Amino acid sequence: MNTVTSTLEAYRPAMHYASKDTWLNDPNGLVFHEGIYHLYYQNNPFGNVHGNLSWGHATSTDLVSWEEQPVAILCDETEEIFSGSIVVDHGNTSGFGEDGTAPLVAVYTSAYKPGSLHQGTQAQSIAWSTDGGYTWTKYAGNPVLTRNSPEFRDPKVFRYEGPAGSYWVMAAVEALDFAVLLYRSDDLRNWSYLSTFGPANGTGGVWECPDLFPLPVDGDAANTKWVLTVNMNPGGPNGGSAGQYFVGEFNGVRFTSETTVTEGLQDDARLAEYDWLDWGRDYYAAVSFSNVPDGRRLMIGWMNNWQYANHIPTAPWRSPMSLVREISLTSADGRPRLVQQPVHEGAAGSTAGQAQFLSVDGSRTLDGGTAVQLLEVAFTPGTAGEFGLVVRGSGDGSTGTRIGIRPGAHQLFVDRTASGDTAFHDAFASVDSAPLRLVDGQYALRIFVDHCSVEIFAENGQVALTDLIFPDPANTAVSLYSTGGTTEASLKLTALASGRY
Ligand code: FRU
């Protein structure tokens, strides 16, 4: 292995899924089945840039360590297999089940190739598995839903059980119309139109990869609301790809949002008022698992951005997934907001340090910085105009990823301009910010640092900011800083086990 190759491989995450030696993008078909979490994903089995889209596959029992499996659904001469979802067809409504076994049914977008019967269109197709999701058979009657549209894609299917009845519902996008279309079916083969949502809020780019699910507000099942998530590229709050969400009601036919800021097309001046799943540059195409017990709602996003996705300096693999996030709803200032908490407990061998209480004025490098760690820090603002941390730093202040807070501007930011390798694409070196509120007199952050990423959760999980970074592997220093005054900080560092898979 030469030096260049080993540096590139050094970015392979310890806590996040990345394929062994191929390209990946969107998570697809996330499903829990018979004790196993299945992560399928947009995959180029033949290279490490976007192309030959097929469904790759990985499995996990703890949502932290993943095992790569053989490619699940392969592209062919007629179609690429674009994003979609999987349901466990408990009632065998599709008729694909055998010997009393409930089939898994995948609903995906056929992106038809030139020369195929349906060329120029994207339509929804199905495939089934009766061996627990390892081998798949495409339905001979595909596609099962077409609008003869070139940009109709990303079906997310769930079982609706409610006042309106019991049936399958599909959310899919007309990407260029900023529209989520809902359909219903009794057998997953025949679909009829229900309604359309959009345009609303973020419309700075095409709408992709929707999801629709119920969640209790503050754990109160009697006050359940529906969440519609929509990914969008470009036009995110800090540029490029990002996901937004709406909260409201779904009556079995129509989703009605109660959190819409801008009906119709985006008002750029109000971009920061929209609800974003993540304010960072590298959390896209997020969707949730189906069939998870106990009503848990778990999501994964693709940790990359279409602005530079094909160029990030990793090889032979390219693109990691985010950590799995457990999602809930809370009511803050009378408004429903999504709360995200990463699932990381499975990381065996993690060692928590002692909590430290520090007064910072200027910059102060701490003991205990490691390449892969969780930093839990709470700042009590004083007179300083800005404070925060530098992670994956050189220790001398010249290099590192700055995670800062400007209390006067109510702003959290990540400055990755000096984070390491940024030269591979013009759009990469960036300062990405999010609005941030003081909670009980403090700004508390949970920061997950891995070999090529930082994922930051603030306001008890109501604000997330995820960015890729490509630091020198030797740079593991953590410093605190406070500019123009003193800041009190409490801090705990937990070294997370580097169980690369
Ligand atoms: C989102 C997306 C989807 C599409 C897939 C193709 O990143 O563009 O809309 O199905 O990627 O790989």
C-alpha cells in the first residue's frame, strides 16, 4: 500500500457504515426483520463514483456495526435501481409469500435506460424476497406505477391503519414540481392516487426521497402528529443538498402541514425559518426504518453532498452513512419540533473520561483528544463574543475543525476551512451555520467525531449539524477557545471504540 492509498483509507469511519470498495449514496429499503436491521443503499457495484445504480446491502444487530452483504438488486440493461423502500408484508397482501412466510417487498424507482421500452421515464417497480432480504425477484408486471414522467421517484411505502381504513400508502416525488404525491394500494401491485403536497418552504432544488410517519408529541400517544420529511438538492440552508421537514396531520388521504412558513415557492429571506433535518452540508436523502418494534423511529442519512460527492478524497470506497438517529417530536414554544438522538451505545470498548469544569479565556488545548470520540460540552456564556472548540486539530491552533457559538447572533457554526484536505473541490471549504437558542442558561452540544466527520447535536437534539472533514490522521487535538472574554465550560470526552468494519 503506498502512502496516498493508506491516507485515503485512513478516512474510513469507525462508527459509520461505508462500503468496502465501492460508491454509495442514499439509504434505501431500511427495515427491521427477524432481529436484523437491513440497510440497503444506492450503490455502484462496479466503481466508486455515482453510476450503475443498484441496491447494495448491509446488516446489523446493534445499529452501530454493519456487515456488508452481496448486492441485493442489480441494475441491468433496461434500468438502474433508484431509491425506494421495503415493507414486511405481514398479511401477504401481495401474494408473493410462500408457505405462510411474510414476504419482504421492495418498492423502488426504475430509472429506465435509453433503448428500453420505457426510456425517458422514471416509474415505481417492486421486487420481493422470501429469504429475509438476501435475494430478490423482480415482479414481471413492473412498473406498477407510472406517470410517464422523467422525474417521478423515491417511493416510501408504509402501512396506514387509521380512521380511513387499512391499506398501503406510498409517498413519492415529482422532483421538478417540488411535490410529494401520495398513492394507496391494497396489494402493493395496484396503486391509486390520493393527493399532492407542495410546493412549500424549501424549493431551491429538486425534491427527493420523501418520508411520512406518525410520532407522539412529547410521548403523548393521544397527541400524535405526522411528520413529512423531504430532501432537496440543491438549496439547503448552507448550500447544496439538505433535508427539511413538515409537521401536521395525515387523514389517510391528504397531509396537511401546520409548520409551513412559505406556501408555494421559497422565500430566500426566510430560509433560516424552515425546519431542517440537519443544517450541515453532509446529511442527505435521510429516510426511516420500517417495522421497528415499540414504535421507535430510526433514520439514517447519506453523509455527503451532491456538490462534491464524487470528489471526496477517499478510496477505494466513497461516501459514509450518518449515525442512526432516533427521532421523536417535542413541542417547543408551542411549535412541534423534531428531536434527533444518535444511537451509538453498541460501540463496545468506549471509555468515558472525567467531567471537567473549565474557565476559558483565549485558547486551551486539552488532554484526551482522540480521532474517534464523543464530546459532551456545555458552555455558560459570559462576556465573550464567541467561544467553542477545535476538534481534529494540530494542537498549535493552525489546523482543525472549529465548532463555534456566537451568542449575540444566536448562532452555531462549523468552520471547516482549515479542517485538513479541502482542495479536492471548490465548494468544500465552508463555514456552515445554524440558529441556536440558549437552554436553561447554557449551550450544550454533543459532538460525534469520526475519521472523516463531525455530527453535532444541540438544543437537546432539536438542532443537528453534520459535516464531512478530511483531517491529517495524526491531528487529534481538542481545544477550547473563548474570544473577547471568559466562558465557563463543562466537558466530558468519551473515546469511542474504533471497531472498523
Ligand atoms: C437522491 C437521488 C434520488 C435518486 C437517487 C439516484 O440523492 O437523486 O432522487 O433515486 O439519488 O441515485
